Amino acid sequence: AWDEEYLYIAAILHSDFPVVASFRNRNDPIYQRDSDFEVFLDPLHSCHNYKELEVNPINTVWNLMLDKPYVDDGHEHSGRIAKEGDL
């Protein structure tokens, strides 16, 4: 669901695997080893300029924007690769 200001996402998650949550700071690389829930936003259905949001069980957020798929020489825009002064 969404309104003029927010996108609302809810999920009930179950796993047969151990739940791991070690990263605590925004844009820490939770995708490397933490259990996480991922949401991909691609309103044009193009795999270009899509946004990705990942959240681990202790609510650590990592997000990025990808201009095109990595296999098509895509470039990531995220806190992981941002340099000081980048917006």
C-alpha cells in the first residue's frame, strides 16, 4: 500500500534456518551474512534505475539504486560505495 508520502510494506517471515543479525549500522553490508528481507522497486519494469531495500532482523537497513543490471555494466549508488560529500 502507499499514500502521498510513504510506501507501506509488511511481511510475516518464517525460516527453517538460523536467523543471523550481526550488523547494526545503516548501510552496513547485511547482504553478506545476515538474514534479511529484500524489496525491489522497479516501477517501469525495466531492470534499470531500480531501488533495493534490505532489512535484517534487528532493523538495520541497507539500500541502493542500480542504474542497470550488473551484467550490463550497471553502476550501484549506495552508502556502501558513496564517498564523503556524495548525496
